[in-house]
Amino acid sequence: MNNATTTPKGITALIYRDALGTNFSNRGISAHVMEVTVIGEDIDPVFEATEERPAVRLVKNEHFHRETVVHAEPAAPKGEPAPWYMFGGTFIFSSDARFRRAAGHYGAVPLHDRRE
């Protein structure tokens, strides 16, 4: 019997909004939950992603002058292309050192969960 699960695992992070609690994600995940599960190759698989803590991936892009910019976006199911997301006004953060190591810096990361 195979008890393997396909549920992604990672570390948890909180979603941070502005002081008014406004959400501009156009019904993105940040409009419905307070936490996410950060998954990826460099993330320890500690906690399973759930409906209350959906999976997100850190995305790193190299921009001008070789500056690396990091954001998070909802993880697409395996085998499906990732949709295009944009910044909806929220950030994710975890005090877990593994989050800092994966993001490449200590601080909040923009959550790109808005789709139009």
C-alpha cells in the first residue's frame, strides 16, 4: 500500500495587509486566507498546504544591474502552466530562518495573487 501524498509541503508564512485591511487582489488567495504555505526546492517540507494555508512559491527574477527581485505567487498544480499574476497589495513574511534563506533577505515578500 502506498501512503505517499501529493499535497505540497513547506513552511508557513503570514499574509500582511495595509492598516485598513483593504484587499486589491481581485478575489486572490489573500482575500480569503491569513496564512500561506511556502513551498519550493530550497524549502523544508514541514507543513502540508491546506485550504486555510494554500501553497505559494517564491519567484526570483533578475532585473537591471543584475539585481534579484523576489515575489511569491500561488503554486500551480503539477503539470499545469502557471497563470500570470500581479501584485495585489499584500505581503508574506515568516520569522523562520528558512524563509529568510529561501528569499535571500530578511523582510516581507510581495504576494502576487491578483488576476484579471
